[in-house]
Amino acid sequence: MNKISIKRKSQTTPDTLINDDGKANFGTFDKPFKKFNFPCFKCRTKLRKLINKYRLTEWEAVEVLTDKGIFLTVVYRFGLMDVHITTFFEKATEKLYVWDDMDVFLNRCHVAENLFDGNTSIYETKKAKTKITNHYEKNKAYCEGFSNNKKCGKIEFNFELSRISKPSIVSVPIKKIYPVYTEKDLFKFEGSIKINGVDMASGDSGLAIIDDHRGYYPRKSGYDWLTAFSYKKINNEVTPFGLNITDFLLNENQYDYHENGYWSKDSFNVLPEARFEKTKSHKYIKDQFNDIDLKYEIIATHKVSFNVFFFRIDYRLNFGKLNGFIKDKENNVIEFKDDLSLSEYRYTVL
């Protein structure tokens, strides 16, 4: 068995995610899709089509690493529910700032139709705003906004992102048929992030990742996810670097369909499938070929829990330190030593 499936080799991106026969395109792709025609997905019954309509999950998230910590903001839409979260984990104090909003039936979140020609993802109220403007045809994106609450005060941000890598683009078959699409790209950061007037984006070493995610999740679903990004010395050259590993709960063929890999300079390199094991304070991520051996220490967590009758949400956004290694295709070791990183766990019954 090869470490990497042939289906992890990038193929030419079709015009649409859903074909004329109502079936989804699955696999790894070389360019972003321009049309996400999820309503064309073929369902067995009209009831299932209606259910899928309200289970369509879409989000665009921006993650930024600065000298002072990690910033994240996300515009998230699930059926009739809107979620907006902005966080900053301060490296020196290990303090986690959180501004979060959740609305039902108000239709305040809009996720960009695609990542080209100024399409925007936006959430806006009097006390909070995130606007992500996408110009991937120019390798650019822009993000601006603010949030304000009594516990953390006010965060304001306005920055430009310049894409520096090939993308990670996959369409994963959940329960063999339901499409979940995700694109992640590595960017250079230029701009400002301020908390209560204090600059949190000083220096010129800022990097960012944009996560574009959309698809149909079944009633019971979930995943584990880990990312880390920084400047690393690889082959005696300091280069922009990013790591991405995800374990989808109901992906029955992770060998062929997954998004594991790393960015180095301007390339994206595929890694094998991997599994997560968890304790209260740590996560352990490994593969069967000894190409991935990582230990993640959880320092701070933003947690959302909801369990009423037949409905359940268990969501944890972790900030922590990553140690261990991965190996490239030439078997060279890339080490992690207390690298600042992000992790998520999501399990829902909806």
C-alpha cells in the first residue's frame, strides 16, 4: 500500500461542484471552484432535499499569526443559524480574548458565493462586524471589522492578505455521498489588529490562512482539526510554512479523501491520513507510516456546549503548543518545538 493515494493528486477543477446528474465531484483539485451549486445535489426524496437545505454548512475563516499571538475571525452559517466568532490568543500572557455572536432566523451571516471578483463574507451588527473580501484572481484578500463586549473590551482589525502558496482544495464524501468542500491557502499579512488600542500585529513576520468550507453534514457528524503556521528553516532556507491535518468522523475512505498536508514556500505537499487521540490536556496525532508524530498541548479553549432533547453541539476551539515531527516525501524530518497552533473539535447532532 502506498502512503499517498493516487486520488490525492490534484485534478482539473470542474465548472461546478455538483454535476448535471446531481452527484458531487469528489477528490483533490488544482483551483478553487467558481460555482457551488449545492441545491442541485440529487436527493432520494423531497423531504431529504428540504432537510439538506437546512443542514448546509458554510463558513469563511481567517487565521493570522503575529509576533504577539494568534487571531481568528469567522463568518459561519448553518441553516437558520448564524455564528460569528472573533478571538485572539496572546502569546506572552496566554490569555484568550473571545467575542462571539449567535443568531437564529435573523439572516445576518452571508458567506461569499466564491473567492473571486470581490465576493464577500460578512456579519454585521452595531456591536460586531467581520467583512472578508476575496480577490483570488489577484491572489489577494482583505479583512476588516471589530467586536466589543464587557469582558474583553474592543478589538479592531483591518488588513490585506497576499497569497503565497498553491491551495489545498478537497471535496470529501461524508457517508460516501454527502459533499463537504474545503479550501485553505497560505498568505502574507499586512495591516493592523488592535485590542483596546494596543497593537497586536507588530513586526513583519505575519502569516495567515483562509479556510473556505461548505457542505452537507449528516445529522450526526464531526471532525478533529489542527493547524500550525510560521517561518521555518527547511533545507537551510527560512520559508513560510503551514501545516493542516483533519480527521472527519464520517469519512469512510480517508485514504483517498482527506486534506492533510503542509505548505512550504509556494508549494503544498500531501501527507498521509492521520488519527487523533485526545485527553483533557493533550492531543496526539499520528499516521500508520510514522510520517506524522505530533503532540499538541492545550493551553486555552473556547467551548460551546448545547445538549437539549435530540439536539447536541460540542465545539472546542483550542490554542496551544505543538511538538513532534512530520516527514516529507524524501523522508526528511520537519520538527515542531512549542510551535503556537490552533485546533478544533466539533461533534453535532442536529
